[in-house]
Amino acid sequence: MAEAAQKTETTKTRRPPVVAVLGHIDHGKTSLLDKIRQANVAGKESGGITQHIGAYEIEAKSKEGSATGKITFIDTPGHEAFSKMRSRGVGAADIALLVVAADDGVKLQTEESLKIIQEAGTPFIVVLNKIDKENADPERVKKELGDRGIFIEEWGGKVPLTPVSAKTGQGIEHLLELILLLADLENLEYDPALPARGVVIESHLEPKRGNAATLLVREGVLRQGDWVLAGRSRVKARIVENFLGKTAAEIGASSPARVVGFDSVPAVGSLFTSFKGQKELEAAFEGMASSKEKQEEVKAEEGKRAIPVVIKADTAGSLEAVEHELKKIEDGTFTLNILRSSVGNISEDDIKLAASGESSLAAGFRVKMAREAGELAERFGVGVGVFDIIYELVDWLKRELEKRLPEEKIIKILGEARVLKIFKQEGARQIVGGKVESGMISEGKRFRLLRRQFPIGEGRIIELQMGKMRTKEVGEKAEFGVLADSEHEIVPGDELEVFDEEIKKKKLL
């Protein structure tokens, strides 16, 4: 046993740290990574918002320019819709960077990111970005962090804080040195002799190559030709690429790998394992407890209307974020019946499925729609929208839902009157006298006819008199004469409940 333990120990080797970058939207997370990698990723993102989770490997250099070590960065989206993706990023990371803008301070998503980091127990560094701004106030930010129980080293705490400028590059070298120092303290190791294990951090359908996934290797080495089981998706890894998209014979721990050719799109966040042969993979697959998701048909509760929706997105992570946003839209009057939620472009089959329900919609996020699918949607009356920004998709969906939801009828009681005397009746036209008991009654308004507080019909005030003079309205406690139009005979003692009716289109906030 001692010999085996010694052998295992000697196979261990150091691995680079995996770093997750979190923080509030617009606080400069992607710009910071751009400066570190000298790659303009932010410029390629729609609206400047990072909408995928990406992994990037860099070679950190000292001030003298000599290589000091590799670092893998996970860029997590800052938009509120991507909270699950942020949690997944921290769960896969060794170290977290909490980016806070020196000119803006601690915000809602900063607090959310702090909670995620603390729950995961991940060591973290506060990165005070935008210190080049004229209105930067580092001391205010430090106080705001302290108010939330985050005490930095400068103030006697244990959390390192480093000021940087993603715009000028100030402080970047010190940040990288700090990451490597913290990684040394964590004593990060792996065994290259073990099969590769890790997590799926992104997946999508590539039109020309098939189902692809970005895997973050956490243990062992992934080699070209290995069999990979990711969740319940399988592949013989003939195509293995590094984060630059270049073919790689093997990918070691802490590095991202792109693998193409899965039999289905792997679930984002699922764990993966590599095998030397297909038999071992199939044995593992068969031994897994069935975790196939049950897609239950959404049944509208009593008083609710179900709106059929088909959702398509470019990646599984984006799909998850869209579904998260859609759940917020539902209220007590309707529910969304998601007929299909999958990765890929909007196809004719998607439109046919959507057309199986009434008032249906098809929404696409960062995907395309086939021309034939567009023509089919127009023919079947399916509302279709394709967007690159998630909140634009949500706003469009709200507008479309508002068109499809039933109008609200709002009844406002204006006044109540009691009938004292009947003067004349000619069919539906009746002249009666009465007294206003509350509120006000007006000419031209509709009324409910109540007898012993039980409604028996409706009518309309044609003319209104008070003291033999025609008037437009009569107030509380005043007596009146009225020419009423009602199919129901009015008798002394009846009550007239006068009301206004407003037809209002439902608005989704």
C-alpha cells in the first residue's frame, strides 16, 4: 500500500489556476480580459455584452518579460439573466476575480457574484477597475465592500484588492502576479495518468461540423481518439481543439478543449469523463441512472391561458438564460407552453410544431431562420423573432404576448341610486324617479338593475332631469327623473348601479 501511495504521489504535477471573472454588467470584465489577452473579444459581442461563457488560456509574464506561468480565464456574462452560468463558472474555478468599477461601486450583480463566490468557497481577489476615470472613488468602494462583510488586506482583512485600468493596462501585471501567488498557496495539482474529467462549460450545434462542446479539463489528460461521455452525450474525440481553435493531440488539466461530433448536444454544466475504449464508455453509460428529462406538457391552470412557444438558441448556455428570462414574464393570467427548447437555427419543423397551437410564437437567440421557415410562419400566422441581444428578445416577446392576451374589462362604479316611482313605461323606454344614495349618476352611462340586491339586467341612462331641468349628472342625496333604456321592467325599490366600463389591453412590465 505504501508503494502504491508513493507511486500516486510522484505522478502528481502542478497545474495552472482556473480563474472565473465575475461582477456587475458594464464594470469591465471582458475589457479586462481583452487587455490581458490583447484580443478584442468585446468588439465581437453583440451590444458589447458577453453572452456566452468562454475559456481563454494566457501565459503570464513578469515585468522583465520572462514567462511565469499559465492561467486559464473563464469569462462569465454579467447580465442578470446569466446567474446560472456565473454559478457554473465559479464551480469550475480555483480562483475568482470580482471586478468592481471604481466610479460605480458595489451594485446588485456585484452582491450576487459575492454570494456565489462565498457559497462556492472559492478564494477571490477584488479587482478595482476603471481607476483612470476622473470620478473614480476607490475609498468609497472599499467601504461599500466592508459594509457587506468583505474586508480587504489593506484594512486588516484577508481579501486582496488590486486597482487596475482595463483601458490603459495599469495594474494588469500586478494582478497576474497576484493570481499566480494565490495559486501557489492553493497548491494546485493533477495526475496526468488519469482519464480526463471535468465540466461542460458551453455547447452548441455547429452547422457544418455537428454538436460541439467546450470542456474544461479538471483532472487527467484528454487525448485525441479518446471516447468521451458528457452527461448522456457520447463521442469518439477525433476532433480536439485548444481554445484558439487549433487541433491539439492532447489537452491537460486546467485547459479548455473544444470537442466536436457528439451524438447530442451535451448539457451545459454536466460532468464529462474520457475512456480509452468504447466498451468502457458504454458500460458507464448503461450504469448511469436514467436522468432523461421528462418533458411534461404544460397545462393551463383554471383562469390561465397557455401560449405555445418554440425557443431556439445558438448554445445550451444561451438557451438556459432565455428560459430563465421567460419564466419572469408569466403571471397569474397566462403561462408559456414551451413546445421546444433546443440549440440550432429556426427550421420549418420548428414552425410546424409552433403552428400546432393557437396564437403561437417562435423566438430565436443568436441564430438564423431558414427562408422556407419564414414563409411557413407567415402562412400559418406564427409570430417569429430573431435577436442577438437577450433583452431585445424579451421585449419583443412581451409585445407579442400583449397582442395575444385577452383584453381586460375594468368596471368602475360611479354611483348608486334607488328607484322611488315609475312615471311611464313604453317597451324598453321607461321614465322613473329616484334618489342618488352614493356617488354620482350621469347621462349616457350604463347601469346594472338590482332587485333585493340581486342583479337582474342592465340598461342605459338616456336623459337625466333634476327639478324638471335637464342635467348631465346628479350628485349624492339628490332626487332625479330619468329616461332609462332597459329590456327589464323597473319597479319601485329597485337599485340602479351606474358604472363606467373600460377595455384595457394587458401590459407586461
